[in-house]
Amino acid sequence: MMTATTLPMLDDCPKTMRVGPCGGVFADGGCEIRPQEACVFLDERRSDDFGRAEQALLEATGERPERPQSSSRLREVLERGDFATIAEVNGADSADAVGFVAAAQKVAEAVDIVSITDNSGANIHMGNIAATAHLRAAGLDVMPTFACRDRNRMALQADLLGAASLGARNALIVTGNHVAVGDSPDARPVFDVDSPRLLAIADRLRTEGLLDNGRAVETAPDLYLGSVAHPFAPPYAERPQHVARKVRAGADFIISQHIFDLPRWRSFVAEVNARRGAERPFHLLGGIAIMPDETIARRVNAGLRGFSIPEDLLLRLRQARDPQDEGLEIAAELLRELIDTEGVDGALIAPVTGRQNALTASIEQRELIAELRHRAGIPVAAPQQAGSR
């Protein structure tokens, strides 16, 4: 049987994706890295190539054993029907993790689980495995992210095992931003696999105890696997199918890019829900960002890919007497929409503070998340206990 990493070659994608596209496609169809060129996955002349790659992924993942019931706290929250909340932290910008741990503990007070990014935005931070070790030692349940940009399949599998050995029971699988958009554009990107293929590798590892090369491990990792969705990047009509693809590959939950465009989000959710009967059960969560003012919101609009903040929301921030309060109100409206939408089970909440000091920023993030939960009617998250999973 063809494995998840031996799919047909499509070498003209800068991220060497086989079952793309990524979430960085511009609204006009331009490539994230080569904006003057159209994303290769939007080229209808290549549809047969892409179809073969997708079919190969389906064949590689279609006969897996039943997925194990992970001991993940996030899984428990989702499966008992509570609306789950997640917040992100970057690894420390230091060789000293004391301030990083204190900052993450503050954020953890307001959410069900803390997600550790993996050099997010292609910017260097403390590695996610070391960060996982520090936060697990502090008693936090964590979700390390695994991006395909910086490590090949050997290193990624080694780190999945390492994270599980530290007590992490969740893993978020992403392709990752290209190095060209981050703080080390001269670095050489890896992209040995993309997120659907890494999901398939991680799923085989936890269900069969087998590495991608076929070798067995002594103890399979206990991991609840997630990935991301990009409803606001072309090709819009195909994004629900991309969710189904990742669920088949191994995802137990999917988190969307930040939501601002409600009509497109509603259409996306309706299409995802229409496909649920044909897929394994999974949970859908939405991304909610809290913007502090118009200036920072426009900076985010210009600097990040995969979503855009509409002019009417930017106008609300500009005209508000208290822009931070208006940003909270906008986020609360969006969060209430998620709570009331069938098939949406939680949110990743991302307060944008603009502060440089991690501990100061985390205290403000905790307060913003707590206020957002209050406005949206979500009970305060139960505090994590030392040694919790």
C-alpha cells in the first residue's frame, strides 16, 4: 500500500505540498510566497495530478484501526458537550523559562488548554518540546503544535514521541508559514511533508504503533490530534472538503483561522456539517481574535494571511470611544455566533495586546479572555491542577 509520504510529486509548490493548498492563498488566488503567481492548486490543468495525490492519501489512510480514546483533557471537555476554549503561547525568547512558565500559567487560568506554537509566523522561539517539558512540570495540560516547515518526517515523529513521553496528550498538526514571511528569511525551509500527510503519520503511530517507515515502537503515543481549516482563503468552495480530508487522515478536531467574515463562515460550517455523516466524528472549533484598536487591526490585516478584517469592523474600531472595549464587543458577537451554531464545539481565543513583555501581555490576555467569556456567556474555565492531564 502507498504510504502517506509517497504521494505523486508536485514540485512547483514552494511548500512542496501534495494535497494543498495551504491557508496562505491571497484573495486573488496569488501564492503566499510568490504573490505575482497563482497558487498551483488553483490551476485546473493540474486537477488530475491533485486528484491522484488526494486519492493516494485516502488509500493510505482508509483502513486504519479504530482510533483510541485519548486521555486528553481537551477530548473530555469536548465529548461531554462543553464549549471548549484554547489560548496560544509562544515559546520563550530566552534560555530562561521562568518568565515563560509564569506567563503561560496566567493564560491557563482563563481557558481549558494552552496551545504551544511551533515558531509561529516563521519566527524563532524556544522549541515546542522544551516548552512542553517546562509547562508539564508546572502542571499544565498543553497542546504542542507541530509545523512541517522546520523538520523532516524523522524529526517530527521523534518529537511526537517526545511530547507524549512528557505527558502531552494533544498535538496540533499544521503545515506552517514559509520562512520567507518570518524573521529568518534566509533559512532553508524543509516541508518534507504537509499537514495532511503528517496527520496520517501521527494517526498510524498512535493507532498501530508504527512509524512511517514501518518500524514498530514499544509504546504508541496517547495523542488527541488536531489540525486547522482555512475558510477565508481560496478556493473557498473546496475548503469543507479539505476538512474532510484531514479528518480521514487522522484529525479528531479542527480549528479554523480567525473569523471576521460571518457570511463566508456560515457557508463553510453548513457545508462541513453536510459532510459529517460520511466522516468519522470530529469537533470543529473557531478562531476568535480580540483586536485592541484600528491601527493594530490594519497591521494584522496587512501582515497575516488566510483571513481579512472587513472595513465595517475596522470602522467600528476607529469610531469607538474605547477601541479595546469595542474590540471585545466584536469578539463577543462572533463568539456568541459560534456558541449558537450547530456543529461548532469551541474556540481558540487570541487577544492581541501589542505588549512586548510576555508576563504583562499574558496578564492582559487572561483578563481579556475572562471578560470575553463573560460577555459571551461561557462559564469561567475550571483551573488546572498540578499534574493534570
